[in-house]
Amino acid sequence: MFKTIGITRLIKISLLSAALGLVPSTPIFAQAAVSTNQAQQAEQAAEIARSVLGPRQQVDEAYGAFQRGAYLTALSLALPRAQNDDAAAQTLIAELYANGLGVGLNHARASSWYALADKNGDLNATFQLALLYQQGLGVPKNRKKAAELTKKAADGGITAAKYNLAQLYVEGRFIEPDLSTAAQLFKEAADANIAEAQYDYGNILIAGAGVQPNLDDGVYYIGLAAANGNIAAMVEYATFLTQGQGVPQDLALGAVWYQKAAEAGNPVGQARLGRALATGSGVEKNLVEAAKWRALARSQGLSDETLNQMLADLSASDVKKGEELARIWANPAAAN
């Protein structure tokens, strides 16, 4: 799963799920809220350095200061270079303003520096500028321009841009729809280990949207997405395992993935884990634990009628025990 960094998750294009009948996955690469915690900022800066600013082949004092969290030093070192059309320095300054690192959060100023860096050939800046136009941060919202910039970055090899461009090809509003090209771009992003792309590409393979249907390969990619922390993928992969579709049936491993999703707070995972516990499917039967997970799923608005029937004969005292366990799970301090 992508951590909260200078760019986190872009608003998911809902037509992808609507067109293909898929469970929506978590989107990526929108601007993140700024943390005031220094440790979080240091981690954020490290992620930005890796994913946005990219590697530096030569000694770069501004880049090094950025990585160390010396943001004002980074700014002072980058400014003279940026004023001489150094695209990398311009992108670094844009990131400082886009994330409020050492300076006040200022999307308008960030967009200006990204635009300069884009003009000077930094495709990472091109993609960041696309995201600002996508959301109307620091610039007027303009999804057509965002799409053009995303395509420019994707054509230049920026993996995250390829994933977003694939979604645009599926949506077909700001770029000509093309499911075959979308599928290829999803695959490239998936093979670059982007969990959301692995999940989407897996579902595309299963649905046969723009590609020949391939259940086995689709389940494989969904499994990769689950292993990379995509919660929706955990639930789907668990279901494929329990049903033996696209993968050998493995009830125990299916229960493991339902539990991972349940513990991550996914209500479907919680209800499915409850079913497994209620029937002893892949796990030791435990009706009180099943009642706990049912209560947690219900607290998020999901009532699973199949699970309700499985627990219909559970005594009122055991239901209460399960609900108390759910309360403690949701609020560990309540156990004291």
C-alpha cells in the first residue's frame, strides 16, 4: 500500500469499476495532508526523494539537505540553480511548497515551480503538475490539461503516470477511450509493483476488458496486490482461494487473507472471517469470535445475512461476549 507522501492517492476514476463490474480499489497519487510530526516529515521526505525527485548520479547538496530534513538549507541551495533553469532544483523547490516542508504549504507556488521544471524537461514535475490540475490545487481545475500532462509523463516513462493514464483511457472523457492500451498500461504499472495497478490489471484479465480473459493470470495479479497491501485485493484473493478459482483451493490460506483484511478494518473481510470461524472453514471453529467479527462488520454498516443465519442459534450470552470482544478490538483502552 502506498504510504502518505508528497503525492498520495488520486481520486479514483469510478468508471473503471462501473464499466468492468469491479470492486473499487484505493486510488493513488493525490496531494497529501501535511504532517507536523518531524519523524513523519522525515519519512515523507525520503519517500518523495525516492519516488518524485529520483536518483542523483552526482553529488547534489540541495538533494542531500532535503533527504536529511534540512529543508530551508535545501531551498537556499536549490534556488540559485533553479533560477538558472535547473529542472531538478525546480522540482525540489516545488515539492517543498507542495508539502509544506520547511515553508508554508503553497500549491500555487508549487505549481509555478512544477511548470518551470516541466518546461525544462523533468517528467516527474510534469506528472505532479497534472495532479494539481486534476484537483484544482494552486491552478484552475482542468481535467483535460491534466490528461495531456499525464500522457506526456507516461509517454516519457513515469510509471505512476502510466497507471493514471490507463484509468483515463478507461474513462474516455478527457482522452479517447482505448481499453487495449489501458490494459497494457495497467500491466506495465503492475509489473513495476504498484499494488493498485496489480489489482486493477488482475480484474481486467478476469473480465477480458481489452485483453483475452485469463482467470489464472488475473488471480495471480490480485494475489500480488494483496501481498503488496491492497485490502480489496486481500478480500478477493481470499475468495478465490476458498472457492478454488484460478488457484488451487486452500481454505486455510483463504482464512489468513480474510483475517488480514479484517484486521485492516475491511467490513467484507470481517464478515467473511466471521463465516470461516462460524463453520470452521480453514480455521478452528469459534462462534464467539465469529460474533465479534460480525459486530465489527455491522458497526461499519455491513449486515451479512449468511453469517447471521450461521449464528442464529448462538446464545444471547455468547453474542454479548462477541460484541464485548468487538468493542475491545475497536478500542483497546476499553480493556483496562
